[in-house]
Amino acid sequence: MKKSFVIFIVLVFVVSVSIYLTFLYYPKCKDLVCWNAKLEACSRATFIYEPVDVTWEYTILGEDNIDGDKKCKVKVLAIDIKRGLKKTEVLEGKDMICYTNLGIVKAPESNPSACQGRLKEEMQSLIIDKLHEYIIQNLGEISKEAIEIEGVTKSAPNGLS
């Protein structure tokens, strides 16, 4: 009886470790060289990238089939906004899933059209707000440029205008 119980415990342990390593474990890259190699191969890994203004956490989830085309699926999480406008703090803790071409090494968030999720939505909202502010600030100049037709209204012949 004791022998079968020990075998059962060992078997449960082996299965548990196998499941963890197969589905839950992501090797941690310590530097950009490791991350780039993992991204190029689309091999499961995580990496914390800390440029000047934001801290990103990338997790390669593996290959995925998107519209009959194989892509590398990467989760992008904005961990910390270190510098920038107060409005950008809304990005902290938000994530998105991005799809990159296999064998290509580039920042997954560099092509927002290949991403989906709350982080992308918040980033787009900030861009729209910034464009709106720009349009309001430059409305007079935009109006003037919009009604002028190059070669027609700027330089009418015979002093007509």
C-alpha cells in the first residue's frame, strides 16, 4: 500500500512539473540580446525593457495562426510610465496582444494595427486627444490654409482676389 502511494505522489509531481514547464513557465531574458534571439525564434520568454520614459514587460506566448498566416504572439504590458504627461499614467497596468512576423526582431508595440487590447485602446485615445488639442490650437491657421487654393487664391491675375 505504501509503495503504490509513493508511486502515485511521484507521478503527480512529475505531471505537475511537466504541466508547469509546458504551459506556465516563461524563461526570463536578462538582456536585449537574449530577448532578440527569443523573439526571432518566437520562443517563449519574458523580458522587462526599460527605456527612458516607460517600462515594458514583453511575454512571447508562441506562434499563432492569423488569417492563414503564422505570426508570433506577444503580450505587451506597460508596467510604469516614468516620464511624460499626467494623462499617460492611464496606460500603467494595461496590456495588449501584438502579432509580429516570424523571424523579425522589432518592438511589438511599434505596429499598433497588429495589436489588440486595452493598452492599444488607451494609446489611441491619447493620440486622438492630442490631435484634437492640436486642431483647436491651430484652428485659425488651418482654416486659412483650407480656403486657400495654391495658384488660384494666392496669386490671382490682374490684381483680382
